[in-house]
Amino acid sequence: MSIRITFHGAARMVTGSKHLLEVNGRRVLLDCGMFQGEGRESDAKNRHFGFDPRRIDAVVLSHAHIDHSGLLPRLVKEGFQGPIFATPATRDLCAIMLEDSARIQEGDHARDLRHAREGEHVLDPLYAVEDIAPMLGRFIDVPYGREHEAVPGVRFTYTDAGHILGSAAVNLVVDDGERARRILFTADVGRYVDRLLPEPAAVPQADIIITESTYGDRDHPKQAEADEELLRQVLHTCVEKKGKLIIPAFSVGRTQEVLYVLNRLSNAGALPRIPVFVDSPLAVDATRVSRDHSDLFAPELQVELEKDPDLFDFPGVEFVQNVERSKQLNERQQPCIIISASGMMEAGRVRHHLVHSLGNPRNTVLAVGFCAPGTLGDEIISGADMVHIFGEPVRVRAEVARLEFYSAHADRHELMRFLEGQDPRQVDRVFLVHGAPRAMAGLHTLLEQRGFRHVEEPPQGRTYDL
């Protein structure tokens, strides 16, 4: 009898979350995320799971972000036939996000075929739109707080992680017939601030902890400072420079967060009457899903909804669906705010806006979330003078600013606060995942100072007996 775990993604890096739990011959996959930000290397990793999808018995999904859910259609396409457990909101978000991912891949594939040299081999997309329905048919809703059996010997309970709508920490009890082990998979931990979602819920004591470490080496700015800085960027770019403020934002979470803050500023009379364009069909759909699941918002927002029934809409906002309308924004010379996906600037319509905006010093690119190393967003915020978009060089003359408060990830002190209910003496091992080496090292030190023993940073593909 044994309990083993193998780290097939987000191991000493930020994306590709996939952790395979093996108990008594049964296999449960925690998340099935896509690798991002490494170009061809990411593509190669995404085409080879490191395990046989046909031998996976169940998937327990933490939330809908692509680096946690993005390979589910390919998993099913390659023979997975088990259930995919998720919260209801996560299921609804996956339905729109993974179809969007498929459409982007199909579009990129068509463009690559048009530009391919004679005899050059162009790889097929990881999956197509037609692969989404079979995957969605495997989803089983599991609400917060209700214990559920994934496979015999593995039970789990979701608790609200406060990261994005429907996100969950996974609290597992794994029994191999000789002993039971309590395993906490934090997935992505949210923030302890006044915002759309409640604070992360308390989690039960664990023997084994698998925790994210995205911001394990630094803290976010204060909320009041962040809101003031967002308003300052609007005034500086759109009023003083008469330029465009381009905000690359994840369609799920960050877009709604920024819209909520702009809505508050508008209600307070502080926001100038500048057009705001939400140019992402996925963000439009995600905002609709957010409205459908408004019961998951923080209690304070439930009260606010009684006065303002739509927290994401205000005078001057236009939700752009049509491609032609999106192209018109690139020709627009008047001041405006464009919120467009993706947050890491790796895909989606934001790349077109960057091509047309980066060369103009009147414009500003404001990054409001995490950009993994190697992504276009990371290049831009790191100060590159020149970047390549759609294979062509683009000079960076626009201002570039960063505002990490609106990140959905807990900073280092919030991560420690999330774990403060754990008695370190009862925790046998802590595995750090989902972080760059520097961030992992920072959290590693904090955990050891707090008394946690055997803190490890597992490499890709490493198996551990638990």
C-alpha cells in the first residue's frame, strides 16, 4: 500500500499546474493546466502529459484559469474517460474559457499555415472547438463545503480560495488502507482585501501541503494606493497626454476587478468622461457569468448590489464583441481606456492593440496582474526597447507601468496568513509549486522561520512517497 504524488507541471515554474496523486492503483489528477510563456518549449510540454490520460481515474479541478484547466480538452481527446470535479462557477467559466482557447489556437494555426514557408511543417492545435463539448460532459458539480469521493480511498472538500469566481482550495483525505493522510492543495490563494470576492476561507489541518508561491518574495501595495494610482494613470495618459491607456487584463477576474474600481470612481464623480472599451469577447462572457454567480461576491458587495444592480457598467463603457469594432479602436486617435485580454499579453486582441499603441509615447501600457517569465508581458514590463508580436519587431516607446495590487494572487504575507491556522508540528512536508525560483526561495525561508519542516521545491516529473 502506498500514496504517491508526481509533479507534472508548475514545478519550479508558474504555469502548467498538474499534480498526479496515486493511491491503491487509482490515479487522481489535481488540475490539468496549460504551460505558457516559453514559446515552442511550452508547446512541446503541452503535447506530452508525462502520463497516459487513459489511466487517469478522475480530475479534481481547483479553478478555471488556463494554467490550471487549459489542457482538459486534450486530456479527454487523448482518452480520459473519468469525471472532472469542479465548483459550479468553475464549470461555467471553463465552458467559455476553453472554447475561447480553442478558437485562438485555430486562428493561430490558420495564420501559421498562411505564413509557412514551402515544406515547413505546422503543428495542429492542441485541441479544437469540437473537443469542448465532450470535455464539458465529464464535469460534475461539487459545491463548497460538501465532502465528495473522487475515487475509493480519496475524499475531498472544496473551500473558497477567494482567487477568482468559483476558485477552491482542495482539502483531501487519502486512505491507502493502512493510514489516512490529510493533503491540502492550496491551488491559487486569493487576497485579504476589500474586493469582489470574500477572503479565502479557513482550511482544516493537513499532514501534507502543496502550496502556490507566485508572490512568495514580495508584498502588494495597499488598496487605497492602488485605486489612486489607477486614477492617476487615467488622468496622466488620457487627460494630460491625450493618449490611450491600454490595460492587458485576464478576462476572468482582473477585468471585472478593474471595471468595479472604475465604476466606484465613476459613482464618486472622480472618473473623467473618457470612453472605456472592454475589448474581449471572453471578458464580456465572463462578466455575464460573474453576474450569474453574484451570490459568491463578498458580503459587502451584496449590500452594494442593492444600490447599484450592475457593478461592472457605468456611463462610457462599451463591451466590444465585433471584430470590426475592435479594429476601429486601433485607428482611434482620441483618448480612451482599452481593457483587453490576455493579462500576460500572450494571446487575444490585446496583441493587436499593442502593435498599434506601443510606438506612441502618448500611450501607456498598464499591467495589472502577474506576467510569467518568458511571456510578452514580462518582456514589456521588464523594459524591453523592442519586442516581437506576430513575428514582427515592434518598438516600445509608450510608457509602461505596473500595478500589482489587482493581482488575484496572495502576496507573501497573505500566503502566510492563509497557512497560519496550520500547526507546523503536524505538517510532515510542504511542497512549493506555481512560482518562479526567487519567489519560491522567499516563501521557503518564511515557512522555515514559522516552524514548517521539510519544505521542498519539487522539480518537473519528480515522484514522492507520502
